[in-house]
Amino acid sequence: MNRIKELLKEKGVTINELSDKLGISRVTLSSQINGTANIISYEKIAKALNVPMWQLFASPEEVSTDSDNNVLTCPKCGTKLKVTELKD
């Protein structure tokens, strides 16, 4: 499960605006949001929404309120984990 719909709402972006930005049809984007996307599609969606890709899948509780910290909490042990994005 992903939280793309939640991110769209948080950012005030419509599915039509995102599909235009990605250069794909609204139907294709809807299908991807509902689970047919591959890793490349998720990367493009994350970039278009200006969030790290891991935020597409993290629960709202796992996403730090301070987006610069990129901290997740382990659901099993409660340990805080700092997430960093690898650059090419």
C-alpha cells in the first residue's frame, strides 16, 4: 500500500495536475497509484511531489513532521532510524 493519495491531498495537488506533470494519462496514474506502478514510476511520482520515495510507503506516524530529518520509527521496536537518500 502506498500513501500517494494522502500526499496529493497534503500538497494540494490534483491527480490531473500530477499526471500532466508526469506526462501520462490520468487513467494510467490512477492505475499506478492503485498498485501497478514499478520502481521507476514511484521514483518519478516522488520527484514530482518533491518527497523522498520512502515517504510514498511510510505511514503518517512514521513520517517525521520535520521533513529535513527524514526519521522513521521502527514499528517493532520503536527505534528511530535516520533515512538518507543515495545520490548518483
